[in-house]
Amino acid sequence: MQKLRKYRISISLRQGVKNIEAEAIFNMANKAVDLGNNQLYSLTMGKWFVLECADDFDVDHLCNKLLANMVIEDYIIEELTE
């Protein structure tokens, strides 16, 4: 049986790319007394994937070609051990 590996891929916008959705959430939360009430100082959004694959699978290639938009996003690959 082939050995499997498990990875978490975290994707975020590159430095300097404006995240309009995160800004809107941040602003609305801080305006609401029951949510942020001006006590929220920072909010960042991103996405992540967890995948299991064959030992020789090219995770970096998958990220470059499909999972991340390389024009505006960066990604980090973390191998999970359980």
C-alpha cells in the first residue's frame, strides 16, 4: 500500500492587496456594540485546504496552478502529522 501524506494549505492575500471583504467585516463589527464595539484591532481573512495524497504528489504544483491565484495570493504548505 502506498504511503499517504496529509497537508494543510493556507492561502492569504499578498502584502499590499486590499481585502475589501475583511475591511467591511472589521468596520461593521466595530460599529456594533454587541460585536466589536471598537475593541477589534485587526482582522485578516484567508482560506485553507486539508488534503491527503500520495507520498510523491506535487502539492506545490497544485497550489501554483489551481488553489492559489499567484497574482494576488501567497500560500504556505504545512505537513500534518497525526
